[in-house]
Amino acid sequence: MAKPIYFLLGAIPVIAAILLALPLVTKNEIPMSATNSFDKIEIEYTKHQLKKISNGIAERTGSQKTEILLIKNDGEIKYTITEKGYPQPDIKSKIDEKKLNKIKALIKETGFIAIEPNSFSVLENVKDYQKSSVKITLNGRVNQIHWPESNATSDFIPPIITMVESELDKIMSEISE
């Protein structure tokens, strides 16, 4: 039978490893240190409220409302809405550096720019749904992803896409108020 001293000596490295790993595992934010001042980013986020219209023989999908959010590297924002084919006046604003760095870190640290721009299929029986797209230019590298809302597709939408969507929706709602 092993002596208790061996158990005690074996437990010390395990306890030290737990104490070191615990803060890393419980941290739910992405570190701002992931970005630097040399990173150049431009984000174009588009949301379409789509409706399938049937004319008896042919069926087409039309946009009821389109919202476009353009975020430039300096934090300048341009927000455009087109409702039922009629464009509304653009809203121009600026986000603070902290929010911009949070988005940069989210995109850079999670590998969002490396996600394959695959297409997500829309279910046949869905008549009204939202389709989003985001085009990101990070340090000269461009990636554009299109996806429908989760209840309009049977495909798996990666959580990182919904995280980026959520952050951009927050900015969009703050500007539109």
C-alpha cells in the first residue's frame, strides 16, 4: 500500500495545474490584447427580411426590409435602411474604440475570417425569414458569409457566426434608436 506522503506529493502538481487553468477556463471574454493598432478592419453587415411570394405558377423571394451597417476602421458607422423598396436617410455615427476593439478581437481571436463561405439552405416550407450576411476585411483579407435565421434552415450555423451577429445587432439597435 502506498504511503500517504506519495499521495500528498502527487496532489501538489495537480492542485497547481487546477489553480493555473481555472481562470483561463472560466473567463468568458475574448482578450482585447488580441488586437493591435496595426489591424485594419472594415465590416459590412446586412440583414434582409425576406418573404416568398407565389404568383400561382412561379414563386419568388422579395425583400421586405433591408438594413446595412458599415463599420470602418476608425469607428465611423453608416447605417442604411430600405423598407418596401424605399430607402430611408442614412444614419452616420461613430462607435467608441473599446467596442471596435471588442469586435476586432472577436473576429481575430476566434478565426472568423477563416470560416469557409459555405451556403446554408433554406427550408422549402418557410415563407418569411431573415437572411444575414457579413463581409469582413481584416488586414487586407476578405471573407463574406451568408446565413438564414436558425429556424429557416436545417443546417448547423456555427456559434461564432451568431456571436458576431449578436454584437453587430447591438450596434445596429443602438444607432436606430
